[in-house]
Amino acid sequence: MGSFVRFMSSTAGRVIRILAGIGLIAWGFTGLSGDNGYLIAGIGAIPLLTGTLDICLFAPLLGHPLKGSRVRTSNG
């Protein structure tokens, strides 16, 4: 699982999270109506913000630092 955290903390992982977040937000606001659209857009904000802020929410659950820069510099 360390490779998953390392990938999500890499530039490619961050870009994928940012794009996925933007996609979910756009889909929520344009493709869905009512409360479901707002819910999907709200969920999309999570990967957008974590990618932008360089944090990985799964990392502490797997024994790694929350901040992506610290994951990239760690040995484990």
C-alpha cells in the first residue's frame, strides 16, 4: 500500500485528483439536478482540494504522513 500513497503524492497523482475533482464538480452542477448535483459537487471538492493542497487523506491510515511533500522525502 505504500506505493499507492507514493503515487497519490506524486505530481501525476495530484493532477489526477485535481482533474477528477473538477470533473465531479462540473458533472454535479451541469449533469444532475437538485440536491444530488450539489452532493456530487461537494464530494468533488474533496479530491480537488487535497490535490491542490498536496495532502493525501489515506496516507495516515496507512502509516504515512498526511502532507505529500513529507511522503515524497520519507524512506518508507
